[in-house]
Amino acid sequence: MPFTSTGPLPGGGTRCEYCCHHSRCLTMGLEGEQLADFDALLERPRPLKRGEVLVHQGDQFGNLYAVRTGSLKQVQFQVGARDQVTHFYLPGELVGLDGIGSGECVGNVVALESTYVCELPFLQLEVLMKDSHTLQHRLFRCMGEELRDHQRMMCLLSGRTADQRMASFLLGMSERFRLRGYSPSRFFLSMSRGDIGSYLGLAIETVSRALGRFQMQKLISVEGRWVSLKDMESLTRMVAEDVGRHSGT
Amino acid sequence: MPFTSTGPLPGGGTRCEYCCHHSRCLTMGLEGEQLADFDALLERPRPLKRGEVLVHQGDQFGNLYAVRTGSLKQVQFQVGARDQVTHFYLPGELVGLDGIGSGECVGNVVALESTYVCELPFLQLEVLMKDSHTLQHRLFRCMGEELRDHQRMMCLLSGRTADQRMASFLLGMSERFRLRGYSPSRFFLSMSRGDIGSYLGLAIETVSRALGRFQMQKLISVEGRWVSLKDMESLTRMVAEDVGRHSGT
DNA sequence: CGAGCCATTGAGACCGGTCAAGTTGGGTGG
DNA sequence: CCACCCAACTTGACCGGTCTCAATGGCTCG
């Protein structure tokens, strides 16, 4: 097989420097030697097929993973409750940060489609951070962002209606696609309705009905897992709407 | 009242070395010169009175805070929805980690009683971490733990009944008190029912009724904000019980 | 002693979950 | 190419948990 000079090789070879996620990944801000060092410590395992498990719940924590192409979900198994989807990962995002605390992986991470990742051994990453203040700062930012996102999610889950959750989910996905250079108004959801429901704390039927309602109201159109956002303004307004849940505080 | 100081001096003066939270705080594992350096960079502002605001939502992020005595809540204001309590902080815990991501404080942090904190300028902390691998590792662990806790909370909010949420909350508080050397079976809740409801995504009346129900079932006894756990086993069982919410996944 | 907050309790309404049946679509084998 | 299957999704009917509204009592503070 001849050498190919650009883009990800089928075997997984590529260089951070040329990776289209460089400016959004952990490598953001890294240059020259530091970037080369970073590049040197990561592995690029063979791609995952749909349904394959990247990380098993309970495994000892050792690696972070950066998604290159494809997407994954994190699923947590719990005694006495249905499994719960706690995360969706898109290209450029970091898998496994939540394992740093306990040293144990908190859930299964499963590919939703054919997915390429980069494997980052955390111990080596820590060593690298001693010499690279940029990298250290960057990883702290990533974790801080995830904390903030989780808090948003908690607010969404505890105070908002089914329609608001769905609208917020769609807008969130739209924004994430936009940031990655994909269309924010028409995209493919690689996860099932069941996954979405689990993630949003809704029954699968409620997800389906909400989508149906949105379509009737001409806010979106749905064909299977393809979604087009027709009226993002109304969706945004819907999320912010006061429905007066809780008498708290 | 709990958390009245045995170790830290009322005036705020103390040393990390002698602080009763040393082994649980960011300083865990630090010794000798490193601990002294850490000690040197932190401020010990005057104590907060009940209701006083330590951090304002939207403020530029600059400091972390370690709680020495007392307790606080984090409240997020949101357009079109009621304010939401997203955190309770007890002695030895770290306030402000979620600001690291965006550089902006995500919510108000308000004292629930007279509260002493240590102020840790994050920039200086980052500098210190260049020389102290221990400190760096420790801060990563703290953030990882918070991530994991948030995920637990998301699972709680999205898949469990009011009773299960209350039981989980009580057990969680109990455990946190136990770790700090207080009684795990009888403790004072410094937050109002409204705060609890907001935190758990429940109406205030639902919180009240759940507590009443638990008391009738002899699982706990309640006198105002004092709570005694009578039957932690049943409470634990209740949390794990499958109530069959969601048909997802 | 009244004002205001906090907590409790009751009555009724409604959102969303469960159960059940039906539809669609992709994959497989004859 | 069609028949069949299974998983994913949709739709309808019903029910229950939790929210809202409202009234009450206790406590603190001015």
C-alpha cells in the first residue's frame, strides 16, 4: 500500500498538525515541538464499528479518547433502574474525563456508527503537562466546560417540560454541528429515539410525540433520523419560556 | 449548629497544616515547602453572614474557594425559568470549579449560615502546579469527582421518583457529614425546603410530603431542619428500587 | 402585635409514563 | 424478486405521580 500524504489514512495514521479538529481538540494552542510531543504519545487504534464498546464501565481509568470521526454514547448501568445515556460524543470531543476522579470508568462508551478515535494515555499526558503550561490550561478548560454543560443539563432535567427538553436538545446538536462545519439546520442524528429519551429523562414515546408535534407546528421536519430545523427562533423561544414548574426558592 | 469551629480560629487565621480539612482539601498530599507555598497564596477573607453572596453569576472567574466552616448553595438564574439551586457546599469542598471552563461564574454562591472560606487565586494556583505534580494531580481529581457527582445527579433527576430523590439526598448528606466527622444519622440541614426542592427538581410541597411520608414510615424523624435517619437500610433500598420509569434503551 | 417567611396539608388538574397495537424499513433467505 | 422478520418508530387510550393553587399555623423580627 503506497503512502498517502494527507488526511486520515485508513489504518488510522494522521498527524495532529493536519487534523481538522486541531483547533478544537486538546491540542488547541500547541505548536511545534509541543505538538509533536503530543502527537507522539497518542495511539490511533483501529476504528470502532457501530455498537462496539470503547470503554467498559468499571474498567480502571487510564486513557482519554479524542473523537476523530463518528460518534459515541456513554451509558451507565445502575442497579434497580434502566440503563441511562449520560453523554453523546461528537468529533473533536474528549471521552473519559469523568474517570479521572475515581480512577474508574463511570459507564460504557459505545460507538453509534463507524468511529475513529485517538487514544491519550493520561499518565503520559500529565508528564507532558509539566512542560506545557498551555496543555495544562487547556485540559482544565475542557473539564470546566464539561462541568458547566452538566449543570445546564441538570437544570434542563429538573425544571423543564418534555417539549423544552427536546427543543433544547435539537438546538444543542445544531450548535455542535455548526461548530464542526456541518449544517446547523439539517443533520443526521446517529442515536436512536430510545437513546435520546434516556438522555433527556423522557419515555421513548414522549420523544416521538414531541418530534411529531414540532413537525406539525412547522418548527422542524423529520425523516427518520434526519432532522431539519425550520424555525430555530421559535425553538429558542420555547426553551426560554416560563412554564412555571416548581414553586421552589 | 454544626460546623462551629474547633480547628480554624474565628478571626480567620489558621494554617493549612493545622486545618482539620487538610486531608480532604486541595492540599491533600502536600507537605513541607509545597504546603507552605500553598498556604502563602491563599486569602482568608472575613466570614460571610447567612445570605451573603460569595460569588456573583456572570462575574469573571478568578478564584476558587475552599469552605472552612459553614455551608453555601449555588443558584443559577435563568431567563424564563425559576432560579435553580445546583450545588450545596460543605466544609472541605471546593467552590468555583465550573467557572474554569468559560472564565465566567455560572451562578451565585450564597452562604446558608455563617461561613468561613479560603480564597485561592486560580492563576497563582496554576503557577504552583507547574512545580507540584501532586497539586496538579489533586486538582484534576477534584474536578473528575465533581464530574462524576454531576452524572449521578443527572441520573437521579431524569429517572427517579420524588421519594427516591429525597432518600438519595438524605443519604448523600449523611455520607458527607460522616466523612467530616459528624453524625451520619442525625444532622442539621442548613438549606430551606425550597432549596432542596429546587436542587432535586421537585416542588416544595412534594419535598414536604416526602419527608412526612418517610416519618410516617419510621424511616426518619424530622424536627424542622433537624433530621434523624432511623432506617438507612430501607432508604438505601428505596433508592435502588426499580419503579420502571422510561421505556428507553 | 402585625408582617413576612417557612413549612405543612388538602383538593384538583395535567403532564408524561405505561401498556398495547399498528406502521415502517432494512436485512435475510428462499 | 418477494416473503418474512425484527427492530425502530409512531400513535392512541388510560392512569398515576407530581405540580399548582389555596388555606393554615408556627416562627422570627421589627
